[in-house]
Amino acid sequence: MNKFELQGDFIELIKLLKAIGIAENGGHAQAIVTDGQVTLNGEIETRKRAKIRIGDIIKVFGEEYEITNS
């Protein structure tokens, strides 16, 4: 499982996808989310601006990312 160190209280889902290198740009990130390719804590997440917080686990294209504190 990969880890992403969060700076602050939360990060929006589409910004996270860009930060971890899954999405090339904002439009690509939105398409990934809209297509149902992302799960948040085991549930499909379709909210592009969902607030991702410490302890959350994101799965996209078979890769898992745990959100940790810095």
C-alpha cells in the first residue's frame, strides 16, 4: 500500500489524484472520478471534491493509497 502525507486537514479528491500522479490534469482527474474508478474506504466515490482526510484509504486502478499525517 502506498502512503500520501497530507499537509493540512484535508485534500479534495481530484487534487489528490493529481498530487499522486494518477491524473495528468484536473479534467483527467474528474473523468476518473466520474467513471467510478475511485473507491474511498471501500465504497465507490463519485464526488469530485470529496474531502479526503487522514486515515482514509483511496483505491484507483488497483493501487491503494493510505492518507497519513506529515
